[in-house]
Amino acid sequence: MADAPVTGRFAPTPSGRLHLGNLFCALLAYLSARKAGGRFLLRIEDIDLPRCPARLARQAVEDLRWLGLDWDGEPLYQSRRTEIYERHLAMLSQKGLVYPCFCTRAQLHASAAPNLGDTQYVYNGACARLSREEAGRLALTRRPALRMRVPDEEVRFTDGLYGPQAENLARDCGDFILRRSDGLFSYQLAVVVDDALSGVTQVVRGRDILSATPRQIYLLRTLGYSVPEYVHIPLLMDAQGRRLAKRDHDLSLTALSRRFTSREVVGMLAFSAGLLPEPRPAAPSELIAAFDWAKVPTQDARLPQALFDGL
Ligand code: GLU
């Protein structure tokens, strides 16, 4: 896709054992980078250590090896990079773009725009209007989250699969969290800093994160980093086209590796991605030569029925 040397990456959050959706993403990110003769990096997004214990991080690395993937260098662990995130937060702070937010969950919910669902809301900017004195008084009783001020400005980019995208940050997103009130750095800040410092030029990830991309592009530009190419990929569905749900089938690697070889799993994922005409066993490296984004559909990808038989 790009002419410059490609550096791709896969960046799972090991809050549970990896599931097929993670493997699907890992495989496509790997194939895309390797097809371009590029580097492929692994980053473990275990910034929320209580939710992502070392045992699960180790397991994720083992699972990716089991699948037959390889990557360049050692995996990067976000949990070890706090100082780097601190430094970047300070850079944004110096530009006057960071302010403390004392809003409680209940306040955020009450002011949420109803169109965005439960987990997403456009922040109404209440704390951006606090005076220094008011903020100081509130800080005596509660530790604030830190938010990034966004401009009333449209961010545009062209996604490798989903085409042109545009979002007005102030209207569609609002000032967003850089550090949570419990002190944890946000995914948005960590992902942007890590991609930039690792020299990542191509981000391949699920289309569920497409909507976070304008925020990340804005952060990258503000920090003076270049913006990678983004390719968001379809979500995985079952053979009937329904969203995968844990309650229906256990598709984590614990169950899968008991029933299938890694070559079988890779073959089924490649078939779902439109890269094989039928789900025949294959190693990731065998799929590099024929990999082409033009074969990957934008509609949600269906897994073969064989995966669900006998569950
Ligand atoms: N860690 C995120 C996840 O597992 C992915 C982040 C990214 O690829 O930018 O959903």
C-alpha cells in the first residue's frame, strides 16, 4: 500500500486469553507488513496491569507463536513505559491543552449525548470552564482525570479499507481523557506515543476502533509525530453472520487449540478474510505471497461452520 518501508504492529490487550478476533487481526497485520517486505512489531497493551496480569501477557505471546507468527525484536510492554507517557503528557500540558476533570461517572452519564450509546459520550466541557480556584478546591477532595482539549476542527483521513473518514473533534468527540482519575494513562495517549516511538507506519486493527482514529491523529500531530496509514478490518462473525459472543461459543485459544491445529486455525481465518477460496490448513508465512488488501471485504467476515460444529 505505501511505498516507504512499512512497519506494522499488532497490539493486543491481554485482559483475557486471546480469541479469534485478536488472531484475525494479528494475521492480517502480519501479512500486510510482511507482504510489503516490512517490519512487524508486537506490543502488549497491558497498561491496566490489574486487568492484564503478566500471566495473560505471557500467554498472548505464546499464543501468537503457536499460530506461527513472528515479529521483529522483543515485544514492547506498555506497563513498563509509564515515564514515557508522563513525558508526553507534560509536553501536551506545556501547550496548555490539558485540564483536570472532576466529573463523576454519574455526571458524565447525565450529560451524555444519547446517540452514542453507553460507553461513548461527547464530553460537555464542564471542567474546561472551571476557574483555577474552583479546580484547586475540588482537587482537595478528589483526584481528577486529565483531559485533552480538542479544537472545533475536522480531522480527515483515508482508511485503507473503509475509505475517506472525517470527524469534527469538538462536535463528535469532545475533550477526551489522557489520564484517568486512578492515574492510569489512557489507551489513546499510550497507543499514539508507542506507535510513534516505534516508527510504526501502518496500523491494522478492528473497525471497532475506527472511531478513535481522529483523536489519535490529532494527538500525533499535536505531538509533532507523523501519522501512520490506517487499515481497519471487518469484525468476525459466526457462520450465520452473528456477532461472536462468549456466551455462545468458547472461541478462546484454550478451547480452539484442543480441537484444531494452528494451521487449521490460520486457514479458517484466512478463508474468512477472503484470502483463501476454502478453509485449508496453512502457515502464516505461506500466505504472504498472495496477500492483497483488495481481497479483504469490508463487510463483516464470517467464520466457517466447522469451527462451531461439535461445540
Ligand atoms: N489494544 C487494543 C485492543 O486490543 C488495540 C489497539 C490498537 O490496535 O490500536 O483492542
